[in-house]
Amino acid sequence: MLDIRLIREQTETVRTRLRQRGGDVWTLVDEVLSLDESRRKAETEKQALQSERNRVSKEIGFAKKQGQDTSPIEAEMRTIGDRVDALNKEAADLDARQETLLLSIPNLPHEACPAGASAEENPEVRVWGTKPVLAFAPKDHVVLGTELKMLDFEAGVKISGSAFVVYRGAGARLERALINFLLDLHTTQHGYTEIAPPLLVKPEALVGTGQLPKFEDQLYACERDGLYLLPTAEVPVTNLHREEIVDPAVLPICYAAYTPCFRREAGSAGLGTRGLIRMHQFDKVELVKICLPQDSMEELEKLTANAERVLQLLGLHYRVIELCTGDIGFGSAKTYDIEVWAPGQGTYLEVSSCSNFGDYQSRRMKLRYKDAETKKNLFPHTLNGSGTALARLFVALVETYQQADGSIALPPALQPYFGAAEIRNPS
RNA sequence: GGAGAGGUGGCUGAGUGGUCGAAAGCAACGCUUUGCUAAAGCGUCGUAGCUCAAAAGGUUACCGAGGGUUCGAAUCCCUCCCUCUCCGCCA
């Protein structure tokens, strides 16, 4: 969340930057400021009374020891107590309202975030490789996966409903090979520590990373237990250090985690999309970083490069785009999306979104570090990016490496993980 | 799920109604002494809010969480949560 002091002291800047996101969130600035003013007024008044009460209470203690009758003062203090209670309620109420409001205000886009109204204005940053040229009409992954008995969409529907899939045989094995390949790459080559987190998380964790309170309708909830299925490993992994004061010497902290991700995709336009493109459950390897504020932009570049490395090693053509102010996510200050080419789709698919959240998440989750010089507790910056999403990587992979005879030739990097060089029809 | 024990500052641990944000020890940091190390001495050493132009200072809150009793609560009462041990169940 945004620092209320920043809103107070640099109101115009905050308003302007929020405005760049589009919509009308910027209008919440005035609301939060007026709430803040009443809150502080109530607080100050309350504290003056409490101070008075503390002082007199001590005097009563002394007087009683000397055997004096203190009942008149006590009666007087009772009325002060009542006023304190009332003011306390008022202050607590205003504080809660301010907190709620602050939690629903998105992050400020960074100066380095390109201005723009919508996805159409996202600039392309770079392109790697070229679109593969096939000597035949490419099949899409649904056809390929079904023919090779790797993907069973009907079974997914039977067991769990639409937008669920069953991987089987070589498909299940390929998925597992990809997971291992990605984790090994990031842990042994890029210096990330592997994490295997719980898949059910508390609401506090989701507030910390920004999914709650605003996006509850996108989450699967286990109401009996007050837990949610995670929509991304970003949630448990970033929250590993929630409410901690970390030693700056250990920064940057770099974590890599494989987890399934669960998303309701309520109201999502693409939910009817054919195949694996948009599922309620999909696998993902997520990269998370916690670093010093001055390092976060450089870390974002590294993080993005680490995710790109996946596609390079797999020989998949991709492009990197930068999200403009009108398109970046709720908590993000700057985001790169990596889109891989899928020949069967004839389009680019987003397989990674790498974001610098600045101190937006760490403030929400009270994650801090003690500054070596000033000894003050400051908020570190958090980042995360997919490294990468598996389902769409699967799509790009089988569609790119499909052969004229309907088999799939796997790229060399994956062969040791898969245990074979190609996937053929098992029958 | 059943029974019991317990939750106090980075850690250990004292504190059963008043001057306690909290003794003491350890750890950490700074200074002094010291050829280095070690040791000793002195000092500093929680978090958040409000106030203040800022710093200093002042002030409030926080002893698992939330309520209650009281002029006054770490301390008394209630509810909840968590941890540990044992039993049951279980991958």
C-alpha cells in the first residue's frame, strides 16, 4: 500500500501518477486524506486524555498508600475514562476505514513505466529468435496432445469441470520434466533458493501481496477453514518474511518455487479459450526477490533475463513487452511481460510477467530491514516473475517442435529431463 | 478429535493490581584499556502512532489476539488463536 505520509506530503504527485493508470482510483486520494485528518485529530485528543488519566491514577496510588480518601477523584476519573473509551472507538474506527481504503488503492506506476492507456500501447522491448517455419500446416496443441495421448480434456471436464485438464503418459512426464528443468536452471545457474510452500494460504498472506481485499472473486476459498488456494506461488513465497525485520546483509533474497496455481477466472474473456491457454489450475515456477530499494530496478532486469533464459535454452521464439501505465497490475510499479510464440495458435502467449512492486507489498505485509547507517526500519522492495508458467510453455513447446509425422522432437536441453529425444504416438 | 502444559523484548528468564516498556543474564553495537586475540570496564540497545518545519524532546499504545472488571491491568475474569507433550486417526 501507499505510504500515507507520501499521500499527505506529495498529494499532487500521487494523484497524477494514479491517474495514469486510468479509471477513477485517483479520486480516492481526497477521501483518504480527509479520513487521515479526522483520525489524527481524534488520536491526539484521546492521547491527551489518556496522559491525564495515567498521571492522576499514579497520584491515587500514592494517596491511597497514605490512607487518604480518594473517592471524589476516582469518580472524576470515571468520566474521563468514559470519554477516553468513546474517543478510542472513534479513532479505531477511523483507523480501520483508512486502512481499508489504503489497501484498495493500487501502487503508483514508476517513472520508468511507459505512459499509455491500454495494452495496445505496450511497447515492445526486444525480440529473441524468429518465428519457426514449418513445411506443413501446424497443428495446435489440443490436436497434438490428444493424438499423442498426452492431454485428456474430456477427463478434466468429467472430474473437475471445464478449464481443467488431465495430463497423461508422455504429457504428464513432459510437464514433470519441465518443472525439474526450470527449478534446476534457476537454483543452480541463477542462484535462487528452492521453496516448496503450502498451497493453502491465510487471507493475511493474500492481503500482503495485494490479491485481497480487492480480488477475492478470483480466488478459490475453503470457507470452513478460512483458507484460500493460492493463485500464484508469489503469495506464500513473498510472505515468508511477512512481519519480519530482515538483516540487510542477506539481501537480495532470491526464491524459486514450483506450485500449481488456482484461479477462478471469473468474468475472464478468454475462459472459453480452446486448450491449455487459460485453465483454473496450472503449474508455474515462480521467482521472487526481496532487495534493497536502490537495487530493485537492476534486479528486475536480472529477473526478466532469468525468465528469458528458459525460452532461450528451449529454443523458443519470444518477445518482451513492457506494460504501460494503463495496463500494469494492481501492485506493480513496472512490469515486463514475456510472450512466447505458439505456431499452432499463430500468436504470442504470455508465459511470464516480471514486476517490481517497490515497497508496495512490503508495506502491506510489514516486511522491513534495518538500515545499517540510520538504524531505521525501512521497507525493502519486492519483485516477482514467472519463470515460467508451464501450461503455455507446454503449448509453445509442442507446437514449435511438432514434426510432419505428428511426433514431437524435444530440444536438447530437455532431453535428459524427459529421458528421450522425441514423443511419438504410443499406439 | 481427546487430555495436559505453556505463550513476556533477538534469545534465556523474573515479574499476581499502582512509580513496569518491563529485573537479571546472554547476544548485538559503540567507546576505553590492549601488540593481535582473549578478557575487563563504561555506555547504547524493541515496535508503531500522535505531536514537532526537522532533529532533540514530549506523549500514547503494545507482555499471543480480542473483549471485560478497575481511578489504574503483563498481573484478575471471559472468549479465541497458536505452540509443545501424550493418546486416537492418518499419507
